Amino acid sequence: MAKEKILVVCQHFWPEEFRINDICSSLVEMGHKVDVICGIPNYPFGKYFEGYSLLKKRKENFYGVNVHRSFVIPRGSGNPIHVLLNYVSFPFFSLYHVWKLRKDYDKVLVYQLTPVFMAIPAIFAKKILNKTIFIYIQDLWPESLYSVFNFKSKLYKKVFNKISDYIYKQFDFYFTTSKGIKEKIEKTYGIDNSNVLYLPNWAEKIYEEKRENRVLKQKYQNTFNIIFAGNIGPAQSFETIINAAKICLDQGYTHIKWIIVGDGMTRKWAEDKVAELGIQEVIIFLGRKPLTSMPEYYDVADALLVSLVKSDLFGITIPSKIQSYLASGKPIIASLDGEGANIIRESESGYVCESENASLLADNAIQMSALSSERLKLMGNNARDYYLENFEKNKLLAHLTNFLHKEPRRIQKIPINRNEKGSIEENF
């Protein structure tokens, strides 16, 4: 692929920890020139990171990536009004940066997390620069929104449906993190399958490292440690995890520890629930830890935990932590459905039960804790081998850069109807 000038739009960027950081630095290593428009970092704590403000560090360089930070209203403590203001402030104020940076870019790429509104500046760039725009969909909207929040208002749903459909239809090419979402995008918007690329996430290189922390090793040496790493939110079904831990404890399996490394909007509720049930001895919340320290926590894990609530969307989603877990070479215990579950079964890297089934999750935890060290090591090796075969970074980067070189063709759109729940109804 010829060396190109690429404008990347994403509300979240370094020092916030998302894979777009790795994508951009890797593109620079390959010889491309990359500019990023992002917000002032405030996720997940809800306030500007130390050293950042309206006047400080609005322009930075990250491993050769030119970073331009737009004003954004911080998320705050999770109040819906603050979150909404955060969602709309980034696209609004980023329009100025798009206008200011109106260079002769070859391509514009959106790394789309929640909310989908963050893609609006790229659409503006398409209008004023007449360039090809790509979107890498990490959170499919509005389905991601509905899977976490139970909107009862038909008006709200209608608004979010209209906005999401409009935004997605403006793009020339699409990257999706799962095959199920690829099919949904093609079907929903009448997109030719050659214009949608299945590009699963890879794990940052650090997850492949083996690093020991003697203090952690000593603290957790005589227990079976199930570690959950990542966001603690409504989608992660912590009620299932807590109930499974209680079942294990009630049955006398006090050596099974559920260690939670992360933070999020559900953390306080989860900690309060654990205290209410009196099971603090088996569920331990360690809070958010820097990415650089994660190999030390994975080192003491006997198994790594992933869970999701039951929803149609999550049935076609691959949680990004699965790649991190596979790369680390540790067994996986999972409570989820669909593509993510199929990967664990196919790789023979762990035990899987359906979403929101605390009883089966507890059974799997008990069974896994009884396995020999040789059997656990085999599962971990299977995980690592599967990762290298299917999610290795350089292979996926080659697919990404080759796809970025495509030129748009005329796309035939089809009408979109959604039922009251927001799901697609086909028009044939």
C-alpha cells in the first residue's frame, strides 16, 4: 500500500486505553502520516486526566501520531445529563478541528465506540474534502445503547434509530469486529459485502508478556484465582458473577476467588451487593490498573473471566477482552452466547455457559478449579495458538491497510424499518 495521509476521528485516544492507540502508532510505523482528532481525556473517571485542561496539552505527539484534542464536557460521575453532554460536545466542537485541519488527506477513518455521534466530524470532512471515509464499528448503535439501557420512550428510540441510520449510511466502507455485525450492516443498509470487512480486534503486545509480581504471587498462591479484567458496566452482567461466587461459597469452595480488576458505572452497585451478601472474602475488587501492569495480574490468574448480559446484539459480538485473554495464554471461563462463546469452544481454551446462568457459571468454576495443572496449561496453550492463528496483529494490520486502499463504488441503499424495539424489519 502506498504511504498515505490519514485523518483518524475518535472521541477517545491515548492516554485513554483503547486499541485505536495501537492502530495509529502501527500505521505510523508503516510509514503513513496520521493525524487524530479526539477529546480531552476523561474516560473512565469522568474528569480530565491530570495535566490536561482547556489550556494544556491540546496538541501532542504520540509515537509519531499528531494528536489534536477537541473540547469535550467531562462525563462526570455517570449522571445521564453529564453523559449526554459528553456525547454531543465532542462532535460539535470537533467540527472546528476538521475545518482547521482541512489538509489533503487521502483517507478519513472513524474508530467508532459509544456513542455513534463521534462519527459526525468524519462526515463533515467528507463533505468539505470529498474524500473516502471508513468506519471501524466497535459498538453497533443503537443496539449497544438498548442492550444497556431500557428505554421505554418510543420517541427516544425513534430519535436514536434515525440518527444512527443516517450516520452509518454516509460511510463508504465499514470494518466490523465480528462476522455477525458484518452481516447485519450488509443487510440493514444494503451494502455490497465487498465494502464491509470483518476485522476482529487484536490484543496489545503487552498481553503476550509474562511478568511476575512477587507480592501478588504470594498473596494469591494458595487459591484458585478467576480474574475479570476490564469495564464494570451493565453489559457485563455482574449480577451473574456475584451469584455464581455465592453459589461456590455456599457449597464450601472457599478457595475459589473472583478477582475484579477494573472500574465502571456498575462497580459501586456490585461492591454494595457483595457486602450485602457478605461474600467479600471471595469477590475482591482491586480497581482499575494501568495497562502496563496487567501481565502481573494475569500471571496469578488460574482462569480469566468474561461475561455479558443476554441480548441479540451480544450474540453477534466478540468482546474485545477475549483476544486479550487468548493472547495471554490462560484458560478462559465464560458466561456468554454467540460468536464469543463459539471462539472459546472452537479453540478448546476453557469452559462456556450461556449468558446470565449463574448456576452453570458456578459449576464451571468448580470443575475448572479441580483440573490438574497440566490440563489448565493445555487450555492456555490452545488459547495462545488460536490467537496467533486468528487474531495476530500483523496479519490483521495487513488486512486493514489493504482495505484502506479501496476506492468507493456506488452503494445501493434499501429502506429501513424498525419495530418498536428498535430492531430491523426487512423490506423485500
